[in-house]
Amino acid sequence: MLLVAVLAALFWANVLSAQGYESVWHQELTVGIGDFAISEDLRHWINDGLMALFFLVLGLEVKHELVAGSLQRPKAAAVPIAAAVGGAVLPALIYLALTVGSDGSSGWGIPMATDVAFAVGVLALLGARIAPAIKTFLLTLAVVDDILAVLVIAVFYTNAIAFGWLAGAALGLVVIRGMQRAGIGAIPPYIVVGAIVWLCMLESGVHATIAGVVLGLITPARAFNGRDVLHTLKDRIEPWTMLLIVPLFALANAGVVLTGGVLGDAASSGVALGVFLGLLLGKPIGIAGAALLVNRLGIGDLHPSIRAPQILGIGALAGIGFTVSLFISDLAFDAPELAQLAKIGVFAGSLLSGILGAVLLLRATRPGARGAADGDGVPADEQRVLS
């Protein structure tokens, strides 16, 4: 669905009408009455409103991993956490190196993100040849990557903060915690208060999608009134986000014009090249280097079935930064032309990262691909990557 939406947006903007594409998503929609109304264009309703549900699902996934998943054991979590940090910092540094001193330098957060839906989709296409430990590593890495992306959006891509509204959001969260402690199990009251938290966050200047993440994090991870609230909520919302909201987001944001010399401009643009190289090179090198270093130092435990070439493959797949990278592209720049260049870098970097990741993982899992161990028990292929 996501891929279909991307192709439809590109066809609409490049073959049908770029002007028509933009005019549709700039249509104003007002919700409410009089002073109690919000007016936004359709693109902002999707990016600020519907995408809050996508980030709510991310918050629920993070909460599960922290309480009962792969992030609850420190040594097991240390390797993917370090990998995620390395895979975020190095792409940002590569981007800054190519844009320092220019108007485009504010987009350094764009190549930091991983699109877990696309990355896991590529793994699914590779089938049973991919060990479960590799999938778990990628999912854990993606969860930590999501946390970093949310922090970057909240701290660095937030407008001037209206602390009164922010206090209102905090009060709403306190009310929800009070409702939980009182044992209130009915869903509608939580929807009402959650909507108020979202509205306060929207008006505060902090990006409204952060409300979704925070609401996910305060959802009970264990049985509440005899119900598994977290997984019930996730199972009800996730099909809507995966099959409707995220494809709709792609349709509204992926319509980048690729004609009229735009590709030539991108090839000489520090913004496009910074995003492209950050995703294609920064992600796999940063992820593999950090993961192998932490494992070698004994700070964390890498699953014995995962080897260095496979970590490079996972790192390359993590370079598919589509959804959140496009999201940050619109937050980072006031100038539409810079956002367009960044999105071209996202498309090119994500496409080649997916191909590279699939090739590396297939080569690493073919018969006879296992590296021979040297004297200290470290596989030779890992030694080469560490070198």
C-alpha cells in the first residue's frame, strides 16, 4: 500500500499535474465552530493529525519493548541501542559536512530515520533464509531509532513553545494517569482526554505527533482490569495506520517533481547528496561499526547467529528512511525547494539502501558464507569490518 501510494503521488505530480497535486493538498479544512475551530490544509491535517495515530503505535511498540521485549535486558539491548545511535549520528555528520554554512544545514535530522515498514517488508521478501535473530535485531534497532527520531523532532524541529498550552497537555496526561489509577476501563473517556492532549500539543508549538508517542508510553503494558490494553489498542489502530494513514501520508508528501532539470539540481545539491549519502553510507557504516565495537568490548551481547556481513546488511536496510525522513523534510525547511531536494535524496538513498541491504543479506546467508574464526574466536569477516 505504501509503495502504491508513493508511485501514485509521483505519477500525479510528474505526469498529470504538479499544480493540481499541490492545490488539492493545500485545500483548507476547518473543524469546529467559531472560536473553537481549527483551520489547516489537508496536508497538515494528515501530517499533524492522522500521523499522531502512527506515532501512537510507535509509542506502544516502545513501551512493550521496554517492559517485556528486547529492551528490558540491558546487555541484550546494548548492541542494537549502540547500533541505532551510530546509525543516527554518522548520517547526520555526513549531511552536515556537505551542507555546513548553507541554508540547508538545518536538515541534518532527515537521514537519521529508518522506515521500519519498508525495511521489514524487504526482509519478508527474502523469506525463510533470514534468521529470526536478524529480524529481532532490526526491529529492536528500529524501535530505538524511532525514539531518537521523536526526540530530534521534539527538541530540534519545534517552533516557539507556548508554555500555557504545554502545561495543558501535561495536565491532560496527569488526568489519564489518574483515570488509570482509579481503574477506569472504558475507552471513550481516554479518547476524549487524549484528543485534548493532542490539541494542547498542537497549539503549544511542540509537534502534535509527540502527543501520540507520549500517550503510547503511558499505556499500561501489563494486564489492566483483566485486559491486555496495550496489544488490544495496537491491534485496533495499527491496521488503520498501516493500510490507510501511512499510505495517505505518502500520497500527500511524496509528489516530488522530477522533471525540468530538478534531478540535475539535486545531483549538485549538498542537501540532496547529504541525505543520499547519509542513508546509503552513513547508516550501514554507523550501525555496523557501533554494534561490532560494543560487542567486542563486552558491553553488550550480539546474538551468536548474527555475523558482521549480516549487520552491514541490516544497516543498509535501515537506510530506507522513507516515512519519517519525508516527515522531517517538511519540518526542517521553510523553503519548499529545499524540501523537494531533500525528498529526492530520500527517494534515491532509500531505494539503493533497500537493494544493497537485500544483496548483502542474501550473500551473507548463502551456504559457505560463514566467516572462519581466528585465534581469539572472532570471525574473520568481523575482524575485517572492525579494521
